[in-house]
Amino acid sequence: LACGQGHPANRAATAQCQAVSGLDPGGDPANMALPPVLVGILFLVAVLGALGLMAYVAYRGSKPSSFFTEAVQTEYDLEISEAEIDAYYEIKDKLQETFAPETIDAAPTLNEDGEEVSENAWLRNVPLEPKGELKKALVRRLLSCISKLEQVQRDKPGQWKLWQSKLISERYWDSLCDAERNVSQEIDACIAEAEEIEQGWKDHIFPQAVHLYRLSKQHEAEKKMVVQEKKDVKKEAQKQVNQALADKRKQIEEIVRRERASQKAMEQLLAEEEKMAMAKTKSGKGKDKGAAVGAVASTKSKATKKTK
């Protein structure tokens, strides 16, 4: 029997059971609550479990999905034109080998004021024609940087708004800033090279390059416009040809329709004439038959009179 109820014979066992379980035989049911220490432990376990679940959900939410990783770039895509840089230094090295071989691997020299002479000072003694080729190579190198600079300046404001709204990652934004910094450094390097080639050119090479870049963009736009105009003219000519063919087809269909209508009208007219001819034929046969009957009757009447 359960503790607290039972036969009088089991009172001793009941009292012993209640003593073991910690229950008061005549006590209030409220005294049956769990110990405070156990309640605290259970509450602590529940809180820790909730915190762990929240941390897991936050971790899963911050981790990009495979679709997001494939669809969205993690770094800004912009690279300096290494081909133009290599082409410039290749021409420069050839000029140094031709006109100033003694400066190759030479130790730095000092001028009268004790200042170190630039290692590229020999460039100012190169003849105009070969120096012109080097200047052209430097302008091409700078032009490739201007197109990259325009790209960064065009993309940065919009990307900044996305970064502020946490729609792009910190890594992507940092890569864009690094790309802008690399382009600026390359432009500065080109300007420094211009001053080495020709004194004072550093103040003019960048505006000259920007002007050439705009002219090239304008030329490309005009070229695209001419190509588009040719396509439009060809398209319009084809449209006129198609319209002429459609009009010719409609004319032929109209002629065929009229011929069919005329043929049908002719057939109807012939059918009506045939019906009228048949009707006249039947009517003529009836009249001839009536005349013949009348003639026979008249003949019989005359014969009868003679007999009398």
C-alpha cells in the first residue's frame, strides 16, 4: 500500500515509509515541494540550454550559405595591368643597356651639394626618338590605371552604402579599398617616372592621359554608334523588304480571292440559266402535248359529223 493510507496493520510500515521520503504524516501538501537547491540547479540548466540554443542559431545565421558564396563575390575584382608595366620597364632596360650601360648596377653617386643623384638621371641624356617610345609606353601604362581608377570611383559610393547596411562583407569592402590604394600608388609611380624622363612632365602627364582616355572613350562611343546605325539601316531595309513582300502577298491573295468569287458567280449564273432552260423545255413539252390532244379531238369531231 502507498504511504499515508492503508490498513491499521500497516501503520508502522507507513510511518517508516514517510520517514524515509521526508514527508510529514499529518503535514501540508506544500511541504512536498522540491528542495531549493534542486530547483536552482534545474533553472540554471534551463538557462544554459537556452543560451546555447541562441548561440547556435546566431552562428548558423552568420554563416553564409553555399548559394550566397557562389552568387556573391568575396573580394572586389580589380587588377593592375601588369602587361603595360612590364612593357614599359622592358623598353627602359633596353635604353639603359644602349645609352648608359655604365649605370647598370652602379653605386649611388652624389652631386655637388652632397645629395644623392637619382638612379634614373641617365634618362635625360637619351636621344629624343628612343625617349619618345619610352614616353608613349609610360602614357599607355598610365591610361590603363585611369580606367581602373574610373571603375573604383564609380563603384565605391554604391558599395559604401551596401557596406553601411551590412549587405556586403568587411572583407569585400577592405579589398575595394586596397584596390583603390593600389591604383593610386601606380598612378603616383607613373608621375614619378615622368619626372625622371623629362623635368616638369609630372605636372602634365596626368591631364594628358585623362584627355587621351576621354578621346578614346569618345572614339569607342562613336564607333559603337556607327555600328548601331549600320544595324538600324540594315534592319530598316529588311523591314521595308518584308513589308513589300507582305504587300505583294496581299495583292496576290486579293486577286485570287476575286477570281474565286468571279468563278463562283459564273457557276451560279450558269446553274440558274440551266434551270431556266430546263423549265422552258418542260413548259414547251406541255404546250405541244396539249396542242396534239386538241388536234386529235378536232379530227374526231369532224369525222363524226361526216358520218352523220
